[in-house]
Amino acid sequence: MKQVTTWLQAFWKDEEGLGTLEILLIVAVLVAVAIIFRKWIVSWFQKLIGDANTNLTNDSTVTPCAPSPTTSCSP
């Protein structure tokens, strides 16, 4: 147990930053995931935007409010 604690303390105190290789590997993995799931991501985003647009156009109960020094927008 002492060995693990010593290793964790040394790891925590290590001030060496991320290198270029690590950053490139992270970016490569993110790009690969985006390419693999691009159709799902695009359809999810279009559905999200479409739902928001539908909610905005169908919600006529909310009146637009432009606050000024004499008016308040709180209900």
C-alpha cells in the first residue's frame, strides 16, 4: 500500500505537461469518433434544431418582452 501511495504522490507532483504527441492523439481520436458517428450526430443536431424551431413557432402564449428602465420582464 505504501508503494501505491508513493506512486500517487509522485504522479500528483509531476509538473511535466502534455506533449505534442498526446495532444495529436487526443485530436485524432476525436476526429475518428466524429467521422464514425457523423450521420448520427448530424441527425441528432437537425432534430434538436427542428424541435426548438417548432416549439418557438407554436408557442404563442409567450409575449415578447423588451425590458427598459420603466418596465420589467418578470412574470
